[in-house]
Amino acid sequence: MTEISVQRRDEILDALRKGTVPGNRLDTFAVGIDHFQPHLEDELRRVHSGASQFKAVRGEYGCGKTFFARWMAERARQLGFMTTEVQVSETETPLHRLETVYRRLTERLLTATGEAGGFRNLIDGWFFTLEEDVLAEGQIDQNNEQALLDATNDLMERRLSTINQTAPMFSMALRGYRRAQAAGDLATADSILNWLSGQPNVAAAAKRFAGVKGDIDHFGAMNFLQGVLAVLRDSGQSGLFVTLDEVETIQRVRSDVRDKSLNALRQLLDEIDAGRFPGLYLLITGTTAFFEGPQGASRLEPLAQRLHVDFQTDARFDNPRAVQLRLAAFDLERLFLVGQRIRDIFCSHSSAAERVRTCCDDAYLRTLAQAVAGFLGGKVGVAPRIFLKKLVAEVLDRVELFEAFDPRRDYQLTVSDQELTPVERVAAGADDVDAIELDL
């Protein structure tokens, strides 16, 4: 197993205890997706060279779509991309309101090193790059602050001429942000940065200072995304990797909102195909029902045509270069392999590693995997989240903490209704599962 630090180990295990997907080092326990990596990295390199790319990932609940998206985002960061993840939501992030999507995109922007606050780092890093470029010319003394400021502003104007062609309001706000910073007016600078990132309710005085009006609308969001990409390229970043997760949620909204959402997605794909967003890699995830069902992409013929891939052939021969990737559902063997890797990660910095390996050997992991899958009606595809949560929080932790604890003797698998998602609850086939216990 690849060496992993104590911090990364704890981050992974803490996320699994909560039943969520970890944010880092997903490669350490990824199973069944390694064959995608060479092709996807080739696409990322093309995006780094100035192209743009769209990819769709399909699969049923529990097959690992969110895991796959975060695994790929991590690969992108290793190649110098900034990344962001937007959870499509009927109330918080409706897909048909691209201004809201843009705002979420900037809020969750991560640097290439995985740090939060990526949008501020991006803008401030761009201005720092401008200063470095000015100093590299050797004409300005770095101790002459006014001369450096003037020369940086001149260079900024030359660089903004390119951004101004696509996003003039974005350029104006950048100028205002720079002026406010130079004047030491940090409150105004922060307000302008908030406006640049799509936040509503920005103080009118800050907008007047920057020379901008109103809030970013649906079409303005597309222009501002171009501005973000231009700053990224000028800062030496590889590009921007964006995930739109759970697009299938638009199937549950009103028909008029659903149609607007589908059209917004089609518009994004058209703009990517037209080369409007150089440096952008857009990944969406959704269920098979979204891509093929009557309430999904099929409702908008142009979108359905762009997304269509023939999956009638053997999954072994799926084309990783196609616009859609199909993730296979988990089987018991994959579930066991993931459990095996998580156990090894747990043991990597555990004082009770030997006892953990003895008490939770491969035979026990298989037994636990079968028990969880059996509780969920034999539907292994929806089992990974609960299986890993139970394995870490209720078995491995107890073996490490209590020397007398033997999971074969002292642990019984119980699953309460409150810890299940709606899909898991349906798979369990019961409205109240509080009293169900399975002996291991």
C-alpha cells in the first residue's frame, strides 16, 4: 500500500465514520476505476494546453459516482488544476440558475494543493504574478512601492485587454479590487471580491467604487466563468476542473424548471464544444434514469444527442474516451477489496495494528460485507457507504480501543432507520429497521 500520513489517514477515517466521501487520498482505496486513469489524464493534459472538455459519469446509487468525481478532481489537482464541486440541488443550487451555480463554484474552489478559499487565492495570486513579472523585467526597484504599483497597474491593463473582450464587467471589478487594495480600503476590496464571486447583496458603495452595477445574472455568469479561466491561465495554473454532482435531481422539479435546467446544461455543452471556455474540464454525474429516462436528458433532444453513448455492448469494452463513462455496480468482491484497503489504512498508524489485522482478517471482512449486503436486500450496489461506516466506527475503532473486544463475539450488526438514505431504506425493504439485528 502507498505510504499515507497520519493526517491523511485520520481525514479518510473521520469521513467514513460519518458516512461521507473523503476529500483526499482517494487513490489509496479506489477499486475498479484505475483503468480510466490514463485516458482521463490525457484529457486533462489537453485542457492544460488550452482545450476544453466535457465528461458525464453514469451509474446507480452506491456505485461510487461522487467518489469517482473526487478521485478525478484529486488527479487534476496533482496536475496543477484548481478544482471545485457543485452539488445540484432543487432549492440551494438549481441548475437552471447559472448565476447560483457560478456562486457555488467560486465558494468551493480549491487550490492545486487542496486548500479552501481558492477564489481569493486565485485573484491575489494573479496580482502577485503581475508584480513578479514587472520585477523580472529589471526596470523597477522593488523598494520603490509607488513605481512598482504604477508598473503593475500598466501591466494589469495590458493583461485585462484580453479578459475585457469576453468579460468586461469582470475586468472592471478586478481594477476596482486592485485600487481598493492599493488605497488600504480592505472592506471595499472584500466587497468587490464578493461581487466578483457572485455573492448577492453587496454594498452599493463598493459597486460604485468599482464602476459595476446590479448582480451577476444567468448570462453574466457564463462571461464571468470566462474571466476566471483567463486569470487562471495568466497565473500559470493548468486549468479548472468542475464537477456538477447529482444532476439527476432535476428530474424531481416542476416540468418548467426541469426544462430550463436541461436547456442550461445543453447551453454549457454547446459553449464548451465551441471553445468558449479554454482550460475548463466539466464533469457531471447522474443516474442511468437521468441519461435515458423520460424525465431526464431525453426530454431535450439536442441534449440527448450530445450525451448518447451505446452501452448495449459488454461493459468490458466501454470506450473511456466517449462522452459518457459507465460505472459498474459494486459486487461482493469489490466491497471486500475496499474493506481490505480501509483496514490497511487504519492499521498504517495504529498502535494495535497486529491485533486489528488478527481480529478483522479477510474472512471477517467478507462476512461483514455479506451481512451488510444481505440487510440491504442483497443489493450490493447500495452497500458501500453503510459497510465502510460500520467497519470503521463500530468494528475497527473498538478493536483498537478495547483490548477485550472481539468483533466475532461482541459485535452484532444493527442498522437504524435514521442512518439510512431513502435509497438504502428502500433496498432494506422495511419502514422500520430499528429492531433488526444480524449475528456475525
